[in-house]
Amino acid sequence: MGEAADKRIPVTREVWEDLSDLKRPGETFASLLAEMIEHEKKRRLFLDMERIEREGSFVELRL
């Protein structure tokens, strides 16, 4: 992973506990959050693709 940043993100006790429950043994919070971020980016991409397919107008390309 990249260089560690000394930053703090305030969260409620409930959020902290939920994150802790998701973390695998030996896994860092940084790697858990990185995995969650990557998952969310992919989810948003697929949602955008579905929206474009549903709402977009397309032109057939003849080869």
C-alpha cells in the first residue's frame, strides 16, 4: 500500500463496530477501506452504464 497518512476520520461507535466486524483477521483498516472504495467505484460505474443504456440514444455503426 502507499504511504501512510496521519489523518483521523471521526465516526460513531456504531460505525467503528461495523467496520471492525467487516475487517478480516490481520487486515488493516486502510486495506479494508481501500477495498470498499474500489467496490463502490465499480458499483457506480455499472450504475452509470445501466443509466446510459436505459436513457441514451444510440446510432448503429456499420462496419
